[in-house]
Amino acid sequence: MLQTLDDLDLEGVAVGVRIDINSPLANGNDGLADDARLRAHVETLSELAERGARVAVLAHQGRPGDDDFSTLAAHADRLDELLDAPVGYCDATFSAAAREAVAGLDPGDLVVLENTRFYAEEYMEFEAADAANTHLVEGLAPVLDVYVNDAFAAAHRSQPSLVGFPERLPGYAGRVMERELDVLGAIEETPTPRVYLLGGAKVGDSVGVARSVLERGLADTVLTAGVVGNVCLLAGGAELGPATSEFVYDHGYWDEIDRAGDLLDTYDEIEVPRDVAVERDGERHEVAVDEFPPAADSPAMDVGGRTVSAYAEVIESAGTVILNGPAGVFEEETFAHGTRDLYTAAAGAEYSIVGGGDTAAAIRQLGIEGFSHVSTGGGASLTLLAGDSLPAVEALRA
Ligand SMILES: Nc1ncnc2c1ncn2[C@@H]1O[C@H](COP(=O)(O)OP(=O)(O)OP(=O)(O)O)[C@@H](O)[C@H]1O
Ligand SMILES: O=C(O)[C@H](O)COP(=O)(O)O
């Protein structure tokens, strides 16, 4: 049984609350391109403030080395606009400056501490007991009374800010965490056949999930798209042109080709794109995967119309559709077709679940409505939907 905010007296209590506000950025990373994940946590943060807690907010943005790896200053500004309570920002996470910022909070005040991943340990995976001995947890825990985890979207990571604090402080689930676990924990009861559409760019995560849902008999069909689909095509021996190979190699997905190949050899339930869309002479151009594209083409940036027709047919006969990751570079209208058409088909299914930060941003950008549940989590929702446990949730139970 998880303890929740219902089990807490919060007046004057120093709460460290881990949320997931990892978001698409804009304006050279000075602003947010989408604030949905921040909005999702307003309920928990407002409740903490209204009930008189002194709130230290912990969160990450991006991954070290990626373009969207940035400070949380813009996130703090936006939270200040979204909440009735005052939200400050501190450009430190666990140093003396951070401890002073937390110790100086009045009841009902919040401070957003700096991106936890600015510190190397936070981008490593630990057993909970070891995570409790990291600099972050050792540095910050002494000024906190309790820990609340509302970061469902990051709960599949066993990083210090997610699994270390409950070793040292009483741990509670926030409102987002509670709701997501209620809905996504019941996947085995959803209508069948169950179809998973796995797109986006987190290839390693998606390959692992595909294996898991097929092994456990949770998925009747796995449709692949986006970079995940491209890697599966390469694993099956397709030629997608030098630009796609270069993209896959440069982004570190090359090693996933063998894993995807093993999966395709083991399971017939996985479908790969029939055609892809590339940019040729500034225009969208669809190429069948057995037609070797010219060297001058861009990488494959979307699935093509033949893939959409075939996949839509599978989706239309599904009882449950689970979507994670866009089918293409939906941020560019030219390459948003596959995502728009497949997601529209999925929204019409009897039961539909959407997971993923960019996935949720895509449905809003494309104006698609009608899904049964839009999760704040991508990898986390898939981990749960694959029947696996979430380390950050297990840490709260311990
Ligand atoms: N063919 C493609 N080539 C390059 N990028 C692609 C392609 N297809 C999709 N993408 C990119 O994938 C990104 C989203 O992938 P990602 O796996 O992060 O999805 P997500 O919904 O955010 O999931 P999570 O919440 O797990 O991060 C988008 O920025 C999109 O442009
Ligand atoms: O966007 C996500 O899925 C979560 O914020 C976790 O991010 P990560 O995949 O970089 O750990």
C-alpha cells in the first residue's frame, strides 16, 4: 500500500517533491514549447501549498549532452504563473545555497531547485540504498521532513532523486502518481485485441517494451514507426539511404539494430513500415522500403501513406490501442501526416491510452481528442503497461 497526501499533516512541514516537468523547449531553451507536464502537477503542488507545506521542488530537464538539457528557470517562472502560491527558483540543487533556500521557505511557499541532472550521479541508476548515499540525497535530506514523489513519468528510472530520498525520509505518492497507477495498473483488464504503436526516438526503451509485452502476452500486435520503425527496418535488412543510416549512427541507435533484429526473429506480431517519407528537393516524398532511395534524400522522417493504411486497419479492429512516440517528426507539418492519421484512428478505438511527453504534445499540436487516458509518462507508462514494476514506486513501498 502506498501512502498518499491523505496520510500527511502538512502544516509547516518541509516537503521535497519530485515532479516530472521535462518538456519540449523553445526560444533557444529560454522558454517552454509546451507546459502540459507542468499543468499536470498543479494539483499536487497547490494542495501542498494550500495545506501549509514548505515545498522544495526537484525535477530534471533533458539528458546531458542533448539540445534540451537546460536550467529550470523557465519552468519555475511558468509554475509561478500557474499556481496561486509564490514559486521561487534557486540555481542550486543540494549545496549550501539550496539548503538555505529551503530552510528560508514560509508555509505555503515553493522553490524550484536546479535541474537534478546537472550532477553526474543523477544520471546513473542505483539500488535505493546506494542512491541514499549520493551527494544529492545526503545534501538535501537534512533540510526536508518528508518526500513526495509525483514524478510518474520518471518512475522507471532508479536515479537518486527518485529512489534515494525514501530511504532517509517518509515517502508519499502525489496525486499524479496515484491516478496514473490506478489507470495504468489495470492494463490486463482492458479490451482485446491490444495493439501497441511504438514510435518516437527512445529506441532502446521501445525495443525493451516490445519484447516485454509480447513475452507476457499483453500485446496482440506491435506496430513500429518513427525512429523505432526505422531501426526495425534496418534490422530487417532494408536500405533506407545513407542519411538515415547516418542519423541512426550519430544518435547512438546503431547498437539497437541487433536487439531489434533478435526481436523481429522471435515474434511475428511486430509490424514494420512499408514506406517512409523523406525530403527531396524541399518537398515530402514517399519511398517504398524496397526502393533504395537516392543518396541526396534526407533521413526517413515519417511513415508513408501505405504504412498508414495498413496500420489504421489494425488499429480499427483493436479493443485497446496504446500509443507511445510520434510516427514522424510531427513538429514539421510536412512530416506530421503519419502521426496525425494514426493517432486519429487510435482516438476512435474502444479504449485508448496515450503515453509520452512529446506524444502528448503531438496530440495537442494536431488537435486530436477522444483518448480514454492521456498519461504524463512515456517510458514509465510503457513499463507499467508491460507488466513491469517501477523502481520509484517500489522505493515508496519499502
Ligand atoms: N523518423 C524520425 N526521425 C527523427 N526524429 C523522429 C522521427 N520520428 C519521430 N521523431 C522524433 O521523436 C521525438 C519524440 O520521441 P520520444 O521517444 O521522446 O517520445 P515521447 O512521447 O516524448 O516519449 P517519452 O515521454 O518516453 O520521452 C520527436 O521530437 C520527434 O520529432
Ligand atoms: O520524458 C520522460 O520520459 C521522462 O522525463 C524521463 O526522461 P528520460 O527518458 O530522459 O529519463
